[in-house]
Amino acid sequence: MGERDGREWRDQQRHAVRAHADAEARRKAAEQAEAAELVAWFVAEATRRGLPTTRLVARGYDGRRHYRTGLTGWYVDRAETRAVDVAGRFHLLTVRGGLRAWLFGVDPEPSPAPLVVGAGGRDGESIPLRTLLSRLLNGTGEPDPTTRPAAPRG
């Protein structure tokens, strides 16, 4: 392989890697937009139905300690580590704790909501965000056929 051939091959590889990264970024942005739409729908529907909110609490990474937050909203999983606040922001409620956090509380930053909660986790448990939010709305733990069509489709 000559020097020119090697350069062309490297350029093609660089181009392919860039194209792949760009496609992945577009896919991720589309998923985040769809998940944000689902969360906004959930907040509007929960407010309309009068679904009670709760003061959200964060847990330390060790899972033993709890820390106050200034957030109000709804936990979306049984472990109470993920929540949606009344402003329609998704939060992961696991934080680095410590004395300061215990004394003053914590302010978890919102994060992009995933379309599939738990995807890629080690325990193999994953569930679509739409299902979690629908279950929370109907309070039975099972999806409500009357709420599913109203949820935005992607």
C-alpha cells in the first residue's frame, strides 16, 4: 500500500467515524425530544387529574442516606430514584451525599429523560418511559388502555 493509498484509507475511516457519530447524536437528540414530550404530557395529565405530588427526596450513592431537595413532583419508579417535577423536568435522584448535603439538602440537576428506563443496566430490568408514566397515572401498576392513545406517539 502506497503512502497515498494509506492517506486515502485514513481519510475514509475518519469520514466514516464522523458520519457514525453524527448519526448517533441525531438519534439521541430525537429520543430525548420524544421523551421530553412524554414527560410534558404526563405533567399536564397528572395535573388535570389531580394526581397528588410529593416532596422529592434524593438518596446517597450508598442507598442508605436520604437528602432533602427543593423539588415537588412524582416518583416514576418503585425505588424512588427517578422522578418528574411539577415543572416537567426529569431527575435522577441519586446524589453524592455528605455532611453539607445532610445539613442543607441537595439540588439535583435535571437530566434528559430516557425513552427506556433502565436500558443498559446490569440487572437487565428495563421498561419504556411511556409505560412507567401511564402506570403512575392510573395508579394500578398496569397500563391504562384509555391513557395510552392520549400519550404522544413517536
